[in-house]
Amino acid sequence: MLKESITYGEMMEAKWLKALFPRCAEQVGDGWDALIAGLGEEAVPEALPECLESAVTSQLAYLPDLARLELALHELQGTTAPASPEKGADLQINPSLTLLPLKWRNLCSILWDREPRVVPEPGQEFVLLYKIAAKGKVRVRPASDRDLLALKVMAENLDRQAVAEEAGVTVGKVDAAIEDACDLGLLLSPPSAIRRTDAHYPADGHDGWQRHLRSDYFTLQWHVTQACDLHCKHCYDRSTISPLTLEQGKIILDQFREFVLDQKVHGQVTFTGGNPLLYAHFEELYREAAKRNFTIAILGNPTTRDVIESLQQIQPLSFYQVSLEGLPEHNDSIRGAGHFQRIMEFLEILQELSIYSMVMLTLTRENMGQVLELAEILRGKVDLFTFNRLSQTGEGADLAAAGKENYRAFLEEYLEAAKSNSTISLKDNLINIIKAEQDAKPFGGCTGFGCGAAFNFCSLLPNGDMHACRKFQSPIGNVLESSLLELYHSPAAERYRLGPEECRGCKIRPVCGGCQAVIQSSGLDITINRDPYCFLKDVDKSAEKIA
């Protein structure tokens, strides 16, 4: 029974508790003061949820749990935001996290919404309350099964593979749950170990460049086969290399998983070739990559709708990249009769299946004047169109490279065209020279971090040989003889990561470094000489800050 009258002191007590439990008070309405008065001296914040157990009607049976939720939120708001882990630290549970078990569901909706979209209903629900590291923002939400799985694995230090086997899921599902928990702030992960050294800083330091000095992802561009249904005139390598067996492929995928977990990054496998779809065990290898929580992409030739749909059922593609070398007549002279039309028809399939599509062009002296016209043809038909400069390697040595004398003018036209054609994407690092001169914000360059050779990107050949980049001879070792992690941290890989000495201290170094493939194929030393196409003046002067 509620008291019919209350004293002034009891009324003030009710108002004080109302400030701490505003949603509970709203649910009770006009009877709040009398309800609190009826509880007497026991109505202190810490004991209020228990006191309400026997004091509310069946219509408000959820009120004690709502009070527990509000009390936990109040206590959380009084704490400091957790600090982000230092480099090299272990993954850890957010120290501000409270996992609150409740007997009623949908109470979070009442907590945040004046007019809840759902009503409370009986049933167990775990609610997560925590602060985001550094930012200090409060998060309160129901825990999903994935959240609880990630927290259990971390709290009990369980083996992920064993957990996956017991649950009857792939280990990638467990990895994904933990990765999602990190993204949500439930778990705190140390920063990525994929980080540039001081050699990549502009001469005046690294202010304003942080986002270009550390990568949260790593791409393994895997040439699974040399077999190809085309014979392009600029092909880098037509040699015969025996492909790995499926079992060897699984070993490499396990190595890559260990690598990304160790380096605290997300892994992407980009299958290419040759034509990767001609690898005898391609669908099985694709499925194995999906099992390990990798993002998957393909650099290949056009195929059938059935093939793409089959892959999509395993795991949706991040993107599918094909190549065109200019307008129809020129393209077909490089890649074979009818190739241009097949690409256009294939792009329609990708568009219908909502797969992100990319078209890459290898820039030569002969097709330089066709790039912008091709971009107009592709407008609305492809998500991204860009180019790489020709590396005069392999059969590409027989083609003429783009002219250095008018390369800057070409980039300026390309950059201007990109303003009105959203299909056009920026990739060539040297575009950042123009942006710097215009005091414009730089873009990430070739791989998002300037030249990404052996940094956030490596190429793997069909026999397991690892290269810093497929476009030039850049051997690091073989993953069947040394682990991918060992190869990445080897002196050979570090040499490619450092890039040319002549680029050291350059004002746009974090987003440039030129193209080592072009440097090498021009007969220059990739450890010393800068990109022969570089038109930046006074490269050795003190750096300028570009925010």
C-alpha cells in the first residue's frame, strides 16, 4: 500500500531519487513520491532496486530491473574513460565494462527513448554498460551472442580454435566476434604494429600525418596461378610456375591469420593470377579464406554470373577488379579481340549483384590520351576507375612508357576530371605533389600509405615466393620455408619499406615515395633514386606541414 500523505522530508527524498532514477520515475508517474515515501529509510540508491521488488504492481514488475540499469549507468558516468593499450600490450577487456544480467528485455529502449518503440517483456537479457576508450562516450546496449562469445574467450583466456570446434563454427567466426568487440569498444586492442619508421616522416616531424603512418589492415595479393586465358602485351610474367596444392594453400592461410592477429590488423586476401579462377582448387581456397575471417577480393578476368553467384554464397566479395587498356580498338589490340565488350557485359553482372567493381588501366605512351575518354564511357558502369604506370618488366619491356615531359599535365587533367566524374579514383602517388602545391588535403596514395610495398601489402607467387610488389622484382623469401611474419620483419622487406633515400624528408613522403616498379624498370636503384617521373621541386628542403 502507498502512503496517502508524505512529509516534506520524504518529498525531498523522492525528488533526489528521481534525479538518479528519472526513467523509473517517469514509468511510475504521479505516484513516485508516495512510492518512495512508502519505502522508508531503506530507499537509498544502492538498495532501491531490491526495495522495489515488493513495492510495485504487476504492471510495473520490470521497474526493479530498470532501476538496476539506471543505477549502473549512474555509477559508470562517475568513472574516468579507460586508456587505450600501449603498443605491444595484450588485448584486454574494457575495464569500465559492466555486464548486467536482467530478467526483463527491452529496458534499454526505455532508458534512451522518451517514447520507447518496444515494451518490456519477461526474459533474460544481458546489458553492456561501458565507456569508449579515450573519448569517454557512454555506451549502453543489450549484449548479442557474439558479444558474449568474445567476452567469454577473453575473460577465460580460451583457445579460439577449441572454442570454434566446440561451438561447431569456423575459427573465423570467433575471430570476427573478437574483432567486432574491439570495434565496439568492449575489448581494447593495442594499436596496429603496421607502422612507418621515422624515415617516412617529413623533415619537420609527423604532425598531421598520423593517419598515413599506421595501417589497420594488411593485404596479401595472392597470385594463385600463372594460368591465364589472355596473353596481354604488357604481362609482367608469363613464366610457368607450378601452383601450390590446396593443403599448402591452407597452411599459408593459417600463416596469414597468425600474422594479422600478431600485428593487430584486419587481413584481406586478394586473389589474382594469371586468372585466379583457373586455379584447380579456387572455390575451395576461397572457402578456406572465408573461414578465417579475411576480407576477400579478386583481380581477374570476366567470368560467368553463375561463378560469381557461387562465390557470393560462400562470402560476399569486397570487390572485383578487371582491366581495360583504353578505348575498344586499342584495348583489344593489347588484351585480345572482343575483350572490351566482354568487360562491359561483366560489369553489368557485377552491378546487378551489387558487387563493388573496379577497372584498372596500365598507363603507356600509346593510351595516355585515351584515359579520360574511357573514364567517361565507364561513368555509372563501374564504381572505381584508375591507372598504374607501366612497369617495363617482362613483356611490358616492349611497350613505351608514358612520356615524362607531359606527365604532370596529364595528372592535372586527370585530377580536374575527377571533380566531376565520381568513377575516377586517385592512385598515383605523384598526384600528391599537385595537391601539396594547391594546399589541398593529400589522399593516401597507391595503397593508402604512399608506396605500400612490403608495408601494408605484399604479393605471393604461385610457388610461395613473397615479393614486396608484383610489378617489379622484389623478392623477400618463401612462405613455405619461413613464416610470413618472419619474412615481413626481415631485412629484405625493410629495404623495400624504406624506399629511396632521395625521398627521405620530403614534405609528402607519408603519402608518396613514387613507384618502385617504375624506378627499377627505368634502370635506377630503388634504394637510392626517387621516381624518375617526380616533378617536385626542392625535394630536399625542409618539409611543410600538410594537415
